[in-house]
Amino acid sequence: MGLHELRLREFRLFDELTINPNPAAVTVFLSANGTGKTSVLEAVSTLATASSFRTSSGADLIRTGANVAEVHGVLTHQERRIQIDLTLTRNTRNVTKQMLLNGQRPSSRADLGAVLPLTIFTPEGIDVVRGGPEHRRTFLTTLLTDVEHAAGEVVERHARVLAQRNALLRSYEGRTPPASQRADLDVWTAELANVSTELLTWRRKTLDGLAPLASQIYQELAETPTRLEMSYEPSWEGELLHALERALADDVYRGFTSLGPHRDDVRLVLQGRDARRQASQGEQRSVALALRLGGHRLVQQWRGVDPLLLLDDVFSELDPRRSDRLLGLLPAGQALVTTASPVPHALNTAAVIDLSRRP
């Protein structure tokens, strides 16, 4: 698997840009800050996930003064040529997004992840450790959809059912629903409990596979015998259906579902210490890298493919010793790396692109 061509038009600060990265080795983008290095990785990420890792606003991705932005990627996957196309159109009130996979609309984000799995680490990637539960949920959701297409379908179904139940709860405007409307709510509650059970099974399976890999990488990266441990923490006790029924009055008052997989967390522990609250910044950064690289290895093991690796300005955040250890742990396959500093000597690069010198 490999990305052979990336074409941008009116995306971020680029009017036009075409890049042909090495599909089996490391391509480095080396130039000063403000030249669009991170935007290139962001463009690749949008092809794989249909969303940006930097912003939730599609308008931010369209070049100032333009109304349409495009991202096109050509890759090979299991000897097949695949093209992914993203078009963002600025309208009067919003921005519309169109994704095409070989000319057809993908049925879900999982379809994109199936052909272009990727592992990305940015300076903000440390938030998976020190940030709120939503960062760890997002990481786990992305990983499980990369390792198994069927899991992606469960993720999409859970999101739809949760949205339907929340819309119904909001319609009550804080008042106890009449019996006729309560029947509709009972249906969505039962469906939410069922699909949540499926999602929880996938999350636990993925976490069980990730834990030993991430722990081993953390020990090597930090040069410590300390194990990284992780445990899944649901937001309810007992059977979810019963918990949802017990929380019904509160959910009606609030207008949203207060418990379920969308409120769960993953606890990260280093020798009895909560990594989020008690680990140093250096430890947190090593944990975050270990999670990403552990997930990368898990996709390799379970799917037999090498995800595309994106590293955005990672080496500036690490001391030289830790940078060398990270280089020793980088997996084989295609990688896109950005840096404003000299490339570490131990990094074996196939090409170095200076975006400040583009025509």
C-alpha cells in the first residue's frame, strides 16, 4: 500500500500543489514554519478520515478568496489503483463536502480507512493522554475502524441511533413524555443498548490487542522497565439498558443521553500513577507516541497492511536521545515527515521537499 500522488487546489494556503511521495519510504517536508508543511499532512488525513485533525470547520480548509477547494490522492492498495477525491464548496451559510472513492460515494468513513489506514502524530497528539476522555475515545474509534471494516459499520450505526435518541429527548423540552411518545423512546433506547454492546465488544478487543504492544514500545522509547497499563472505563454500572432506564428522567431534563459508549474513557497508568494527572510531560509524550505506534503495529498484525505514517514536527518536541530511540522504533513502509529543523542523521529519507521553493 502507498500514496503515489497528492494534488491540492485552493487548499489552505496552496493555490496548486502536486506531490509524488515515495510509496515505500520516508518523504520529508523540510522548510520554515508557515510554508504549509502541516497542511500537506492535513490534506492526506482528510482523504483517509473525511475530517481534519486541526479544525472542525470546513471553511478553514478553503484558501482565502476561493470558493472551492480540492484534494486528490492516488494510491495502490493490494495491487489495486485507487483514487480518493475531496471537494469542499463554500456556500452562503455553510461548506458542503463531497468524498468520492473511485468515483463513488463511500458508504462510511470505514470505507476510506479500509483503503488508506494511517497513523498520525502531531505536537497536539499528547492530548490523547492529558486531554479529556473524548480524545481517547476518538483515538480508539479511529483505530478500531482501521483494524476491522465491520467495526466501522458498528461505529456509524451507534452514531445514528444516538443522534435519533437525543433528538427525541430534545423534543420533550424537559417534560415527561406521554405514553405514545414513550413507546418511541423505548424503541430507540433498546436499539442504543444493543448497538452499544456491539461497540463495547469491539473497543475491548481492540484495547486488549493494543495494550501489550503500546507497553513494549513505551518501555523501549522511555528506556524504563515501567509498564504502560490501560483499562476501559464505562460510564455506567450493570446492564446498559437498565442504566439507561434509570437515567431516563435525567436524560429528559437534560435533553441528551448522559451515559453510554459516547461517555466512556480509557485509563492510562504508569506504575500506579494516572498518566493524565500524575505523569511528567516527557512521560506523557512517550505514552502518546507509544499509543500511536502500538496502534500502527496492531493494524499491521490484524490486517497485514502498513498504514501510512504521518509525523508532524515530532522531533522538535523530543530530546536527542528520545529522537534516536523513536527512529529505531519507526515501522517500515511509507512515512511523511515534517520538520523546520535539520533532519536527524539516523532518519533514512528517500526524498526531501522544500515547500518554500515551490514554483
